[in-house]
Amino acid sequence: MEMISNFSKVKELISNKCWNLELVLEIFGEHHFNNIACIYIPKKNVKDRWIWCLNGDLNCKNAFNFIAERKHEAEKLNVNWNALWSLKVIPRVNNFIWKLLWGRIPTSCYLAGISKISPNHCYVCGKNEDNARHILFECDLAKMFRRKIENELN
């Protein structure tokens, strides 16, 4: 993970107007290597520019994940995005729902998919893999929290 944090711009992954394929493979792993290697690199110099990233952080890996998986995931989801963004809740809630729907909750399973760490069991209960479904619905703490809210509402 240390190596990933050393790169903040795509141009740092390019050498002589070609992908540094060895570095791309080392940083992103085989899962994303072919997708990145297929991205065209312009032959003339183009100045880097900042783009807005939905979670507020911008790095090469976030930008790549957003672009590479957006099409595939958008086909699976039938969500009224305008309704989501017009909910009368604090922006943090909208962002959480967005991340949940796009599979971007930073659980160890998600992080293992974009880096070289191994997925771990839930840090709270230790029973199942640490993924979004588990932390929201299956974890003992989540169940206890939901029961408490239900009792308060009744």
C-alpha cells in the first residue's frame, strides 16, 4: 500500500509516452492491469489537470476505478440518481448511499479488490468477511443497533 500512496498523477505511471506496464501491474494487480494497458496514451504532451472525484479524494487508482467500472455497474443498477441526490439529508448520507450502491464502501474485501491486501473477517464480530452486506445487515453489532432503533421507534 505504501507504493500506491507515492503516485498521485497518471503521468507518473507513464514512461516515454507508454504505460510503465511493470509498475502498473505492481500497483494495480492483474485484475485491473489489462484495462489500464488498453487505455490510449496521446503521443503529444497534454498537461495534467485535476478532475472532481465523487468521494472528495483524487488519485490515479480512484479515477481508474470510477471510469473502468462505471459502465458495468451502471448497467446492473436501476437507480433514480436524481432522487438520491435530492434527498433531504446531510451530504454525508448521500455519499454513503452512493458508495454503497456502487460497491465503494472501504471494507477489507473492497480494498483487497483494488490492492494487494487480503480480505479479513469482520473487525467487530470476527465471523464473516468484512464486506458491506455484513457490516450493514449480518454483523451482531449491526443487528443489535437495528433492534435498538426499532425499539425506539415503536
